[in-house]
Amino acid sequence: MNKKPELNIFDSLFGYRPRPDRKPMEDFLTQAFAYVLGKNKAILNSYLQMIHGKPQIQSEDFEIITQQSLDTCRIDLMIYWTHSGNRHCLFVEHKTGSSPWEDCNDQGDPINQIQHYCDVLKKQNSLAGDQKCHVALISPLLLKDYSRAAINRPEYLGNFTWGNLAGLLEKFSSENEIIAELLEFLRRQGMTSENFTLSELASIGMYITYLDKLNSLNLRISETFTGPLEAFAREKGLEYKMLWGELIYSFHYGVLLFSGPDPNASPVWLICGISNRNKSCVDDQGYPALMLKDQAIPDVECGVIVGEVDFNKLNEMLGKAELSGFEQIDGTKYKNPFYAILARKPLSDFLCSDHHDTGILEFLGKGIAQILAENSVFRKIVDEFRQTENTAEKT
């Protein structure tokens, strides 16, 4: 493979220096990462393992190119390498303050930047024969419409964050001063944090930033718990849905399992995620009133909610159950009666940790493990009231 002249970090960054009318952070970081990856094979292999997950570089037979035009694309970062006689290439799109562009194709169908790159790579792969190319997206937060499942193309490896890259650099920062300074630069620019702040939780003026982080966390919840929860849904005949706060009756971000096609009419819900803090939605109609306690801070929560069922039978079941870590909320007095068994904490309780998403996922994971445990009261509740509903349907 013919290599270009060795990359000089100072030449590269000078071309993207900030000017009064131009602050090209994406290009700046692209050149910085290209330099670090090209100079340290251990970092390059860790980077490829994280994103590509395929056999990695064992020799000097690799090439890193930046800002390269290909067909109708301008690729931020391109990495080519050979392993065991197989050629690989990875194209990376960097975003710092914007989302991938969206447009329509010649047929009038909606298409976004990543789908367009996948179309180009599909053509490249068919022409290259032994070379397989993939694309990945790097952004400050995970983007709702750019998960691997949402794009659903074999050429696409998924959406990663600058926080993921910072975590990778941190493992090598003690070895190299430039790496340590790049990591510190990312931190100062706010590129490494996916954590919530108290001001975002307390001020409506911060709602846009909060919502972006909430959507990013929602994707992590989905990626972490989809397997066991979808399996439980299939076993119990429940519907499975990812929520983005759009359902009138849920005010929830995360996962919802419910026992019918209409969650508003269903007597059994299993929830896992973050409650919405929109107080104007809280009234005397039932479930929304339990979401916020007496404050505007959202809750991290998982549990089971039932409505319009035999509450005497439910109380008998709960009286014999071990519900450590779960609280019971009696909403039978409301116009639309319900009863909830939830493990929940205010989102603000997680602000003291360095990685909020880790603490939140651990908390939800413990709750889900208890819910899905064999012979748990939650399984019995679903069985009992699904059976009741099915019997009612038959009659």
C-alpha cells in the first residue's frame, strides 16, 4: 500500500485554526485524532476494536486519510488496513455541534447523511471485491435516529460519542503528553460529558440540552435492556415499545411493556427508564400523578403498574411478596385507578457520580433483575392480570 507523506500535526491543525468567521471544531478534532491514531498503534487498535470489532492491525500496513472526497461524500476520517490477507476500511463522520444532514433522494424519499454514505459504500464494496468498507458516526451525545438499529444498514457500525473516545484516550494519557493534552482539550470544550447538571433539571431554559442528553441516555437504556425485556414480552404476550415522552398517558422515556395494543386501555404495564418532569401534565386522571412525587426533578424508575383490575386480589399477592427496594403507590382513589410497584430515585441522586449513565443503568439493572427473577411477584402479577384480560376477551 503506498503511503502518503507522514502526517505533521502542526501543519494539519494550522489549516483549521479558528478565525473570526470560522471555528471548525469538527475538522480540528479530526486532524488531532488522525495524528494520535497514526502515531500509536495500540491506540489505533483500541479505537478499531471499539468501533469496528474486527481483526486488527498487526503490521505497518495501514493508512489514515482525512477530509477525503469520495463520490458525492467528503469523509472526515478514513482508515485502511490489511489483516490476514483481507482489506478493511473504516470511514468516520465527526459531529461536534450539529446533526447529520437530512434531505430527500431523487425518488423523493427521505434520506440522511449516514444513509447516503452507506449507499456510496455499498457501491464501493461491490466494486472492491475483497475490500469491505464501513462507516461510523461520532457525536457529543447519542442521536435518536442514528443508532445502528435505526439506520439498519450492514455498512453502518453505529453511533459513538466523544466521551467514548475520551475514555479510550484516558487509558493512554499517562504514556504521552500530547494525548493527555488532547484529552484535557476535549474536557474543556465540553466534549466528554454526557452527564446531567442540576441547572438542566431545575431550569426550563436548559430543557433543550437536557432533552438531548435524555435521548442519548434512552438509547443506552434500549441497548442495555432490549434483550431481556423483549424476551419477557414475548413470553408473557406483552407489547414492547421504546418511549420518547410522546405518549399522552406515559410521560416517560425508556421501555414500556404493556398487555395490549393500546397502553391507555391496558391493565398491566412494565416500565423502565426516566419519568418526564412536565408538571402541567399531572392531574387527577391516574398514572401521571405518581411520576413526579412533589418535585419537578424526574425519576429514574422501573416497576409494574396495573389499572382497572381486582385490587383485592392484587393486595393478597403483594402481602406475601418480598419487595426490597420497591415502593408501593396506591392510586385507587383516582378517576382512572391504578396501583404501582416501583423502584425509583430522583435523577438528581445520580449527579454526584462521574458517569451518570453507569449509575442509572446499574440501578435499573438491579430492578429489572428482581422483576424478571423466576417466581417473582411481578411475573405473577403479569400472569394473573393477563389471564384476566384474556378471559375477558374470550367472553
